Amino acid sequence: MLGWVLTFLVLALIAALLGFGGIASAFAGVAKVLFVIFLVLLVASLIFAGVRGRRPPPAA
């Protein structure tokens, strides 16, 4: 997911350098949305991993 954010960020920077303002802002918007989704998923996975913790293996 973070790779997609970086890809769209690079595409936005290239489009901005070439003078395509509308396309650059669209790519930047997509990069922002993907970054927020990435952060939400990261926090959720950290919370679930902390809540679950280590459980002992089931007794045979």
C-alpha cells in the first residue's frame, strides 16, 4: 500500500514539473487518500496484534 502512495506521489511530482497542474493535483489527491488508508490499516493491525498477544499453544 505504501508503494502505491509513493508511486502516485512521484507521478504527481513529474506531472507538476511538466506543467500538468490538474493531473498533478489528481495524483496528489489519490496519494493522500491511499496514505490515510495505509495509516488506518497500520494502526488497526497494531491494535489487533496488541490485543491478541501471545497465547500458549493448546494442551494435547
